[in-house]
Amino acid sequence: MNESPSPELVAQVREIIVATFDVSAQDAQEQAYGLAALAEGWGDGDAQQLDWVYTVKKRLGATLRWRSDKERAAFSSERDLIVSAYERYIQQNKRA
């Protein structure tokens, strides 16, 4: 486990945050650093391989102001569909 997250990963995550949310560069940097540090500390996997667009939206979407209400609504709708499908799958497999 590294002492600090990869600067390249932090920069990548920061750019996603800035593109998605209405935040200052400093706030985006701090959020990116924290997310990257957590991801690199989670285990053996390569944090670079995570779906960072999804991860950023999921982790920060409820606390930060979105740049686009349309994008926020689309993400929320997509997540609702995924959760509904997963719940149906669980119910079907309980009966099996």
C-alpha cells in the first residue's frame, strides 16, 4: 500500500469532479485526493482500473452541486433502473 495516492490518479479524478460538479479547483483537488487514497488503500486491485466517472458521481452526487441538472437526473434514473433490476434478480433467485 502506498503512503499517498498516485498524482496521476488524483489529477484524473479531479478532472472528472470539475467536469461534473460546480466546485472550486481546491475542493475538487481535496475530494479527488481523498477518493484516490481510499481506492488505493482498498486492496490488491489497481485503482486506475475503477470506473471513476461512475464512482465520482455515486460518491459525491448527493453532496456536491451538479453542473447539469439533466446529467444528474440521467444518472439518478440509470441508478434506479439498475437497483430495480438487481432487486428483481434477487427475488427471482430466492424462489429458485
